[in-house]
Amino acid sequence: MTKIGVLGGGAWGTALAAAACRAGAEVLIQAREPEVAEAINTGHVNSLFLPGAELDPGIRATTAVAEAVDADVVLAVTPAQHLREALEGLAGQWPRDVPAVICSKGIEQETCALMSEIAAEALPEAPVAVLSGPTFAIEVALDQPTAVTVASQSPGVNDRVIPALSSSRFRIYGSDDVIGAQIGGAVKNVLAIACGIVEGRKLGDNTRAALITRGLAEIVRLGAAKGARPETLSGLSGLGDLTLTCNAMQSRNFSLGVALGEGRSLDEIVGSRNSIAEGVFTASSVTELARRLDVEVPICTAVDGVINHFAAIDATIDGLLSRPLKDETD
């Protein structure tokens, strides 16, 4: 039996633990909150972050990080902006040759580093993989059919990770495009906020479709500049994730955008939640990374303006609509 450690007891970490358990693995979740670990161990539910999903009694939880990394495969599901701190704290404890599977989606604010780049710096001896795709945690936890991508350039890692997590309703496709698997997952959160604002402003389905399509163009341009393959960005971790996140209130980023579009303040929205909408942080990271790579990302820049620079929503929308006309492929 494969031993799977999960770093992070939030909704996504808990859902991945459920998927790994169904695949036949022995699973241990590391949760920061003692009450979460206790609820999983005694009530077999994560009532704080994933209520409504009953967990297999075989899934155990701990607050001790060292216990969770004593595994055959470790899933790092720490929020993106805290991943570096979490992994650097494990530099001396990480078991030799144990894959670090990055399941967080985002770009680090201070450095514009992708999550795989952080892992390579913090754990230079660990083989790294990235898991990404169109997923809502509750649906994975409830064993509803889901498909994702696992990408790694480390020899043999996909052959170890994919069988350890795959089941009849959790289908995993392999890839070696680590950059592409991350760009789509990070940027789509920012675009989902934009689509939510459109919904909150009641601007119609035409507008949302245009945003998704032109947003995908931004993902492809940025991905190409970082070395990603276009076919990856049209796959599960690109177009698939973008489509899901931009069209459902289950999406934390989309629902945050809806609230912004309806006139609520960002502080009010964030203060009323116990989960993180990564797009709030990634908006500035994507914009800065694009600037460094000389790539145009007008939609992401507009979201960054609204979230971080007090830009008025209606004026921002007017600014996007008044951009010079151009060929669609430019």
C-alpha cells in the first residue's frame, strides 16, 4: 500500500486525501488547526473547510508535519503564498527520493516564481510534480467523475504518482510540461474574478464568453513566454480549469468577483470567508510577471487595478472596451 502524506487540511487537501484513499493508499493529512485534525480522526469529516463530505475512517490526520512527510508520495496543498515557508521548513526532514506533488495554484507575489520553482529551490533533492486541472473540492470528495493532469520532468515520478492517486472516477493524465500545467491554473483564478465582476454587474453571457476567450489568449501568451506548450494550455490544466472556474459560484474567485461587481468591498468579502481566493494575490503576480516577460495581459492587469490599486470597476471596463482594435491572433 502506498503511503500518501497531504500537507494542508483545507478543502482541496481533504478532497485529495479522499481520492488517494479510494485509490487504495494509506493517507495522513497534516492540518494546521488541531480542531480540524480532531474532527477528521473522530468524526471523519472536515467540518471547518469541507462540510458535507463524509471521509473514509482510514484517513487519519495530524498536526505534525514530520509525520505527514514520512510517506512514499507527499501532496503539497499549502496556499500558494505560504508554500515557500512550508517547504523551507522541511528541507532537513524530507525523505530521500520522495516526490513533492505541488497541488497549489498561484504565482508567488514577491518573486513571481511558479510553485515548482519554489519547490526546486526549497527542496533541491526532491523530485517535483504538479497536479492541476478543473476541480471543485467537494465534487472530488464526493467521488464525482473528475480528470486532472500530473506533470513532472523527474524520471519515473509520473509512473509513481499517477497510479497512487488514480481511481475509476479520478482520472489522471500525464505530462512533462510542468510550466504549462501551472500557468493555466494560476492565471485562471484572476480571470475568474473578472468573469465574476461581469456577472455581478449583469453585463451578460456575451461579455463573459469574450472574457474567457480573450483571457485564454493571455494564458497562452504568458505560457509561451515561460516555455509552456500551447497544447497543454488547451487541455485540462488550461482551458478546462478556466472554463470551470469562470462559470460557477462554487469557485471562490468567481464568487468573489460577483460580490465585487455587486458593489461590496474587497475587505468585507475576504473578512466574511474562511478560505482563500488565490486570484486576489495572483493578480499582482501575473501582472508583474507579464511585465518582466514583455507580455500583454490587459484583463489580468485590469483585475489587478481593481483589487490592488482602487480602480473603479466601470471605468476599468470602459478602458478594456476602448483598447485599440487588432487582429485576433495578435
